[in-house]
Amino acid sequence: MTSRPKIPKTTTVSAKQIKRDWHIIDAAGQIVGRLATQVATFLTGKNKVNFVPNLDLGDFVVVYNIKKIKFTGKKATDKKYFWHTGYPKGLRERDAKWMFENNPEKIFWSAVKNMLPKNKLRKKRLARLKLFADDNHPYKDKLTKSK
């Protein structure tokens, strides 16, 4: 009688097995969208071998020097950001250049937010994103550094 081949078992990740790393990224000279996709990958945990879409396995991400980030093409003048105040005729509009001068973290935060899946885990993932306009931040002692 021949023996049956062993079928590998599927393992799932428990809450005790989740290990969150720290990625410290210098945004100086990098392009907004390309860096935002990299950060979104770290926040979702897609860079890990045990990635599961319904679990929050992502890492902590610290991005500094956001004031030195670049836009490609004519996005600085042509790209518009919209929001509504909640009052009648309350639709507001600003171009990317104005937003970048006043609050560069907001531009990068919204880029990462829109690249994350629109589900219940997005708020938790964004809470692990730390943004700083210049190179002064309290996370300099963390070990993992990313480009």
C-alpha cells in the first residue's frame, strides 16, 4: 500500500505573532506619489511574507523632511484640493502649491490615505504614520531605516 502525500497546512497569524517594525524615511528630493505608495505598502504589511488582507499586520512609518518633497509636471499649480465646510456654498478649493506652503504634512497624509484600502483598518493604519516637515523628530533611535 502506498502512502498518501502530506498536504501542507495553512497557518494564520495570531495577534501575539504580529511584529511591527519601524521604517524611517527621508523624503528629501523624492516624488510625492512614489513615496506614498511605498509608505502605504509598509502600513498595510504587504512587504511581509505572512500578509493577510483582513488583518492589520503593518509597520510603523516615520517620514521626515516633507518640506523638501517634489511634485512632477505641473501638479504644483494644476492639482486642486477640495473640502466642504458644511455650510451652504461652503465648497473650498486650494491648489497644491498653497497647501504645500501652509501644511506640507497634509498633502502627503492625504496621498497615503487615498492609497490605502477603504475599509475599517484604514484609520488604524494611518495612526501608525508619523509625519514631520523637517528633520527634527523624536524617533531617531529606532533601528530600521528605509530609503
